[in-house]
Amino acid sequence: MSINTGSSQESEQNSEHDHDDVMYPQVLPFVLIHTGCLAAIWSGVTWQAAAMCAALYGLRMFGITGGYHRYFSHRSYATSRVFQFILAFLAQSSAQKSVLWWAAKHRHHHLHSDTVQDVHSPRHKGFVFSHVGWIFYRQHDATDLVKVADLASYPELMWLHRLELLPSVVLAALCFLVAGWSGLVVGFLWSTVLLYHATFCINSLAHVHGRKRYVTGDDSRNNWLLALLTMGEGWHNNHHAYQASARQGFHWYEIDLTYYVLVALSWLGIVRDMKMPPKQVLRNEHRLGSRVVKQAAEQLAARFNPEHIAHAIRTSIHETELSVRDTLSQLQHHADLRLSSMPTRDQLLAEAQRMFAKTISLDDIVDRAYELLNDSVGFLLAAPAPALATNAKSKGRV
């Protein structure tokens, strides 16, 4: 899940125009919304405003979870064009940019989850950056309309895209008209800030703390507390295992309020064709896709230091009957070398069993990791010895 504030551009800028500098004009409204919450000291906290805050949190959280995320990002169910617009308006009333921007960023996240190309991965740039820092960077402000061509074909959604702040401004004005300054500060600003950070926690905390039922090639986790705070979004590992599902709490004991609302709406004929996870996924018996296998294998192979292994092979080669050339040849053919410094496939399997959740694709992951490690060591052995020694000393992995 993702948010930002400020204007959107019509397409991603070319790489040569991307900037890593903080976009300070974007920081100002974000800070003002947070500091504006302190105005409750002056406006007071009426029971009407407090009730409005709770109601707007729940209503707009559904706009985020059922709208931004499950409908616009993943198309996990179908609805009418009228309700589609209502969902978009409700979602954007949370001041988290347009549904086109949100869906484009989220689809990009799933394509590159927890890789260096992920826009908000705690693994690569830290918790604070993934939680809130990334939204202020200029390179993340643009909207890649190619990724959301299915949504950009609707003129009314493009209109909302151009006027992304309109829904939140309208809602803020209504809060003021209904409950005065307390309604604006407590009802609108408080609930908006709470929505911000509940949303941010899925990007950050749900990739750091929780349990992993499925191997997904990333760090997504199930977190029951976040699930309660975000109407079901905390079942994040479930979601990454089967992204198209309208239900993210896969089991009866996994509370998913967004799904319950969608079921009620389906009874009224407002939504239809809700996608569900296949039985194989629910039983964790599905075979992983090649991309997930590759990402998991890279994580497994990264537990071993190819520079250290290659250096150890070179220094101990005289203890074997193999030359460096013979060793390299066997590595290229993925032979199971009997070298004390070269981990065996069984050692990789044991490490994989410690690292990953249950999956029938574990052997595929191990085989791929073994190939990656062999290839890395073989490449280093083929390098000139002095360069290899320098690399080995400069690396700290074990």
C-alpha cells in the first residue's frame, strides 16, 4: 500500500530526469496536516467530532483497502462504472493521491517486491524510508499510466486523477459545516493522519514483523494487529502469495473486515465476481512461479560468500588432485565437488529449510541457488588470482 500528497505527472519521467533529492514542497502539506492536529487544543474535542473521526477512519479505510488496493490495483472483483467512481472518490478523500498513481505504484511494488527496484522496501533503504521517506522523493511523484492503462481508459478516473485533492477538500469542508472547527481538526485531520500511518505500516512493518506462511520471494508477513487496524490488509504474506484474491484473511480465524463488507455488497448486487485463492494455495500445496523461485534462490545463495569460497579453493587446491581449470570445469557442469570450502547441495537444503516456510517448490529453490552459487564461484575462479584475493578481503559475508 502506498500514499503521497501533491500533484501528479502524466507519465514516469525518463531515467535521466529522475532525482533522488527530497521534494520539499511535498513535505510542507504533509507536515501541516500533522501539526494541524494540535489545533484540537484550541478547537476542543466534541463527541460529535470524535464520532466523526472514528466513522471517517473506517469508511475511508475501506476506500483504501477495498478501493485503492483490492479493486484498482488488483481488480480482485468487478463492479459497475458508477460504483467504481464512488470508490475512487472515497479513496481519494483520504488524501493519498489519485487511484491511478496509487495503483501504478502498487503494481510496480508487486513486480519488484523487496528488490532494489521496489520503491518502498525496508530491506534496502531502511524502515523509516519505507514507512514515509520514499513519498517525498521526486522520482516517485510521477504516474506511470502504462501500468494502469485499464484504468486510464475511463475519462472520469482521469478527471479525478487531474483533480486528485478535490475529494479530500470536499470532505474537509463537509466536516467543518457539520461540526465546526472541531469537526475539521478532529474529524478530518485526526482520521487522515491515522489513515496515513496505518497505510504506511503495510509498506514497512508488514515487511519486518509477523509470520510467513508462504514463500513469496520477498519479506511480506502476516501481522494480526495490523490486520485489525487496516480491515484485513495485515494478512500481507497471504496477499503476496495470491495477489488477485478479494479475501486476504485466508482462514476463518483471520479477520478481514474489508472482505466482509465486499460480501455484504455482493448480496446487494453492487459487487460481483470476487476472486478467491485456489484450494492449492489455501493448503500451501501450489508450485511457485519462476520469478518467486528465482528471488528465493537468490536469497538462499546470498547466505554463502562466493568470494570467500573461491579464495579458499585457490589456497587449498594443492590438497586435491584437481587443477583450477578442472575445478572450474566441474563447477560449470554443476558437479558436486568434494571441497571443504564448497557447500554441498544438502547444506543448501538445510539452510533453505531454516529460511523458508513450507513449500513443494523447495527443491526448485535449492537447485537454482546451487546453480547460482556454482556460477558465481566459477566466475571468480576464472578471474586473475590477485583480483580474486583483493575481492575476498574486501567482502565480509560468510
